Amino acid sequence: MSIAIKMVKNIILIPIYNDWESLNHLITKINIIKKNYLEFIIINDFSTIKKFIINKKKIKITVLNLKKNIGSQGCLAVGLKYIQNNYLNSNIILMDGDGEDNPLIINYLISLSKMHTDKIITVNRTTRTENIFFKILYEINLIFTAILTLKYIRFGNFSLLNIKNLKKIFSNDDIWYAYPASIVNNFNNIIKIYAKKESRYFGKSKMNYFKLFLHSLKILSVFRKRIILISSIYLVIFLYLFIKINILLIIFLILIILNLAINILYLNLRKSKPKNYLDLIKNIKHY
């Protein structure tokens, strides 16, 4: 029988750095509620804590151990390239391994994918679990990004795409900089669903103010050319709206500094991008 007509595999792709206890708890919960064929691909982002995988159900779990720490967005690029090279007829569910992405949504994602085989499905965050100040900053960040890019991006990693979408994803380098921006920048066939951000299973969140700022810049770097154009349009508009030249100069300086920061970050990230994502894999283990 041809491989192409076998049942669709549903691969759960998870980047992990040290958070093995949460990952094992997540795998256990998914195994309890799953109604579809699933297997796991875990990207071990050069963890400093020795990894351990509990596989009581004996499902297929593949761990890609990386040669160095590259961050979750780079991990997704490596994992997606591995899937593209080794699988056919598959859906890919990307999610975090800490419990903040609700595993109960997985079956719904798969059901939707059966009705919309060519669509990418993103799980957009509604309420969050951080303190009120962080929540306000997060919302400001979303609005600020939307003003600069004319794109409203409210999802992180949690999403489902078909392996057929990978060809377009890897037609450029956007995936290396920021997965959500890569999806929004390259696809119009996106279905949005909404869910609250859950609490972590164990430990504290690794997200902080600096990482939020850096992640925002990475997203903006994907739209760097668009931002230059939109910034120029805003400056022309402000030129007509503001009478005081000093206010216009302040806005001009802010936009110049922002564009410089975005492009400097882009150049640094571009230097770190490997010629082949799979070269970052040290070894592969199966459980």
C-alpha cells in the first residue's frame, strides 16, 4: 500500500529546555484524552538538566537533541525541517511543554483540520496568568505591533498545520526569527480559535519583561521592510497633523531608533542561522 494513502499522522512538536517534569505530565495527560493517532517529536534545546522521558503507553516519542541552545523559535524550525524530510501525510501540532497550552484542545484542532485540510489553525490567547502589569504590557505590545505591521498576532506556538504548508514556510527564513510572524506573513488561510492561557504544571514561567521585548523585536524583524514603509507613511501623516516641529522630531527619532534596532537584531539573527537546520541536531533518540 502506498504511504500516501495511509491514515494521517498527527505529530505533536514540542521544544523543551530543562522542563522535563512538565513535559512528562503533559504527555501523560495527552495520552489519557487522545482520540486520534498521535506521536511526539521533542526538541531538546541543549538542556542543562538531564532529560528523562516517561512513556507508559509506549507511543512513539522521538527526541532531537541539539548541539547548542537556540531558543524555542529556532527549535521549531529544526523540528519542522525534520518532519518535512521524514514524514508524509501528516498534521503538525506545535505547542509548549509546560502546561500553558491546554491539551484538551488538541482533539478539537484535529477535528477542524479534517474539515479544513488546507488551513492553518492558530490558538489565540484570551486571558493570561501573569500579574496585571505584565498583562498590560502584553496588550500594549500587541497593539504596538499591529500599528507598525498592520498585523494583529495574538498566538504563540500553539497551532496546527499540514505538512504541505512546510514548503511555503521554508521558502524564506521567517521561521528562524519568529514562528507566529512567519505564519502571518506567509499565509492567508488561517483559522483562529481562542483559549485562555493555562497555568504551568511545575516551576515558574521563563517569560519575563526582557524576553517579551526581545520576542516582540523578533516578530517585528520579520516585517522589517513593511515597517520601514509604514513608518514613512506615519511620518508624512504626522507632518500634516502636528504644528510643533519638536514633537515631530521626537516621533521621527523614535521611529528611526526602532527601525535600527529591528534591523540590527535581524542581521544578528541571520548570522546565527545555519545553512541546514538539521545540522543543529547532535543525535536522535527514540522512546
